[in-house]
Amino acid sequence: MNCQESQEKQCQAESNCTKVSVGRERWMAALMMATGAAFGATVMYFCDPHRGKARRAELRQKAARTARQGGQTLTKHAMDMLNRAKGTLAKANATLGPCEENVDDAVTGERVRSRLGHVTLHAGAIQTEVASGVVTLRGTIARDKRRHLVDEILVVPGVTGVRDHLVSESSM
């Protein structure tokens, strides 16, 4: 049995073999013709003697603009990811790093003053003293803010205790 006879038997077993291959060839020919026509139209559009030069220049400008914007976007996202990674690393170092046991009282005092500004609007009405990590608070504060202020001062790094000598006012 020769090669052609075996192919005929295989096609007869599969049925409609010739119809499938003819249909596939027609689709391929149509696809190739459409691709060639699109390529020819593109070449004619950009090589037109009257407007082709302007069209090519416009295409170059648009491509350059797109590349610049893409580069800027990529740079922005890369910097964002880098900053997030640095923040995560700083949090991990703060969590796993050594505890600040011997913090200078002056540094602790500055941290307390900074926290006061976030807790109350009248931070200037409160005097602070720090001795061996213990913060002494004197001054006047609204009654409803007093407990919150003391709680906030207790979480400041370097503070080991708070002496509350604040005077509460009902409407401040």
C-alpha cells in the first residue's frame, strides 16, 4: 500500500476530510489577503506624497509621548513600592529591634510636647517636666480630655510614668 492510499483510507475513516482541508485553505487565503490589504493601506497612508511626512511626524510625536508617560508612570510606581518596602522594614525594625531603655529626658520631653499638640488644642496651657522617664503635667485642661491626655502620654517612647497635677475645667 502506498502513501496516497493510506491517506485516502484515513480520510474516509474520518469522513469529510477533503471538505475540511479546502475550507481551511480558503480561510487562510482570505486572512492573508486581508492582512496584505491592511499592510498596503498603511504603507499608502504613511507614504502619501502630500501628507505622509506630516503623518509620520505625528506618529513619532505620539509614540514619544506615550513612551515618556509610560516611563513616568513606571518611575512613580517603582518609587511607591520602594517607599512601602522601606516603611515595612522600619516597622519590622521597630518591632523586633532593641527597646529604648535609657532615653534622654530632654528627648522624652520633646516627644511629650509633640504628642500634646496632637491631643489638645491648648497644649501651651500645660507645663511638662521629665525626670527619669516620669512626666509631671501641670496646667489646665478640659475635663473630658484629661484621661485621654494621660493615656496618650503613657504610650510615648521613654515615658515610664505620669504624675497628673492637671486642673480640670468644665468648658475650655
